[in-house]
Amino acid sequence: MKLKGKVAVVTGSGGGIGDACARRFIDEGAHVVVTDISAEVVERVADSLGTVGPPSPRTPNFGGPSI
């Protein structure tokens, strides 16, 4: 894949195919934004991927716990 330096937004990256895609895109050199309906899951996935950065203050709250 030609993803070096590209930005990929992976929805549903908390598990399954989304998680696998996020990992593959990072391996291919992309900057990845991980998203999921659960803030805790996003934090866990981001930590496991070695990513850094706070969530956006504009991230909507869909009834889950606040970060």
C-alpha cells in the first residue's frame, strides 16, 4: 500500500476489522485516527498502537462516559 505520510480515519477501530485496519495502516506508514463509540476502547487501542495525543474537545458524547 502507498500510505506513507497519509492520514487514515478508521471508524470502529475498537476491535475486529477496524482494529486490524488501523494496525496495518500504521505499519504502512499512515497517521491513523482511531474512533469508536466507546472512549475507553479508543484509549485502549491508541495505547496499544503506541499513538499519542488527546481526544478532540469537539468529540461528541454519545451517552458514554466523558473523558
